[in-house]
Amino acid sequence: MPYYRQVGDVPRHRHTQARTDAGALLREELMGEEGFSSDSSLLYHRGVPSAILASEVWELPDLTTTANHPLKPRHLRLHELVASVPEADLDAVQHRRLVLGNADVRISYGAATAPSPYYRNALGDECVYVEAGSGTVETVFGTLAYRAGEYVVVPRATTHRWVPAEPSLLYAIEAMSHVGPPRRYLSKNGQLLEHAPYCERDLHGPDGPLLVEGEEVEVLVKHRGPGPSGVVGTRLTYTTHPFDVVGWDGCLYPFTFHTDDFMPITGKVHQPPPVHQVFEAHNFVICNFLPRKVDYHPLAVPVPYFHSNVDSDEVMFYVGGDYEARKGSGIDLGSISLHPGGIAHGPQPSAIEASFGAEAFEESAVMVDTFRPLELGEAAHACEDPEYAWSWARDEG
């Protein structure tokens, strides 16, 4: 995130001696992206951030995927994945289940009822949409509060843990790259421009350091490795608590963004999905469709036209309201639709005329468009509606 922030105590100059009030030397850690060539922050630790006592295997949940073959649209009912799980001892890290994935992104889902272990994703940034619940995310940079409707963006290799205040449903979008605002929203120096649907004041980072004491603290790390998924886990034990940071400054840190602060862009006729974009990463984008006024041309067709995403797969997660274009398809709250490249898709035919004259849509959805084909994770197979692909043929208007 290219906006400078200072939290806690930092010395006047970089890479100079900094000490506690008792005179102990603080250890400076540079956390930076793309080597030393992109955004970074400097953190000041009481302990040694690289001092580990043990390294053991962390057995990850099933991350294998299978191709969407034979090719067809898919409907996944994510709420079925959490309908029968016990209410205690579920956490946001170890109990997320893989729904869809490719070499650029993995989309997982799960419930969280208990604090997670300390965790670090060394593969890429995580953008987690909070479908329900509230709580905090404790990080090496400080604490973030979260609530339903919020994105929590955690940079690669940030040590953190999820602490739900109430049971939470979390939709985790794990990049193999970095997540940030679309470049077309930014000035040449990185400021969000006037035509962007949100601005810097809508992004909320940590306000203060945590300064947690502790010894022999365990951190779960997800990283590259051998095996069919190319992802493995390691359990590291540190001599001192990773949240021993007294202060930091820079342009790299976790933040939250609430969908209430996104200003939908509308037009005289139907606007294409890029106007709903909120973030981008390597080979995929994230959009949100939110309650909004719709097209005001007297002959407007408010629901989307049929379209072929010849270069991408489209994943829509339905999280609020009544999605007009999907009426009659079986899609409901908690549903995912996967519309792969190679097949045209669009509204249910009967929904087209039903939308004529509409002035506003009360609907919310999170969309991920990928530029490599998505494969199905074990959770997708567990909650698929096998009849969805034929829903257009059953409803020809």
C-alpha cells in the first residue's frame, strides 16, 4: 500500500541506533517487496526477529485440485461446508477449505470461532472478505478490527493471527503475488485519483504496536515446496514473541477496507464489470457488486448482457440481497458461481424482462476474475449443485 504510515516509536534516521528507555538496543527489520525495489516498512524489535529454536513440518489441509473438465459452469453452495461443523475450536488458518485455485490464486472458505495460531503466508498477499462476524486480526504491525462486509488485506510474510469476537465466516483470496488498488485508479506517484471509487481515507491500518511479551512462540508458515500443489507448511518456534515491535514506519502494512465505503459507478446503460473493481493482483482482479442505482436510459436492460470471457474465468460469491440476474438458477446467499472462459454466460432469460424499469438493485457480491483457468478444490466437490449448468436451458424466457 503506497501510503506512508508511522506507528509507535522510531528513530529520527533510518538504520541508526535505536534503544529502549532502559538502554537496550532495538533490532531493526526491513520488510520489503520485490527485493529492495518496491514498498517496504522498517520495524523495531526488542528481540531478534530471526532467532528460531525449532523447524518442523506443518501438515496442510488438502490443497489438491482437479480440472474443470468436461468444461461447464458450476454452482457451489458454500454454506453447506459450515452447516454441520462443530461450533468450537475452528480457526481462520487451519480450518479454511480450498474451493478453487490455480497457479496465481487460491480461494478458500471457512468458519472461525476460536483464535488462530500465529501464521505467516510466505507465498503472497491475502485478501480476506468477512462474510459474517467480527473480531480482530493481531499482526506484527499492530491490531486491525474487522466486521462483516470488510476486506482484510495482509501483505506476504506478515505474522498475524485471527481472534474472532463472534463466529465469523471468512472468504480467503490467497494471491501468489501482491494485492493493491487497480493501476488505472492511481496517479503516477501512487495517489488514488478523483475517478476512483474509494480514496486513502477509506483504508485503515494499525494504530499502535501490540508489544506482546513471550518466549518460544510457534508460528505456522505456508511457503513454496515440493508436492502436487507446490505449497507446503513449516512450524517455526521463535525464542521471543514476534509481536515485540515498539514502532515501525513505511508503506507496507496490513489494512482493512469496508464495502460500505466503495462508491459504485453507474451509467445511462449497463456498465461492464471493471467499474466494480476494487483490487488487482498478478493475473487476477477482485470486484464488488454493491447496492446501487441502475441504468437510466428509457430502454435500458439493467441486468448484464450475455458475454463470453474469452480470456478469464469468473467467480461470483453472493453475499447480500437478491441477485436479480440469477433468479431461477438456484443461486442464493452463500453461493459461488464459476463461469469459465470458453462458455458464454449471463442472466437467466426470464430475469431480463423482469428487470425492465428497475431503478436500483439491492445486491452484494464479491467477484474474482482470473486469467488462468481455475481448478476445483476438495470443498468445491463437497458442495456443488450438479444441476446448475443446465439452468439456462430450463429457463429460456
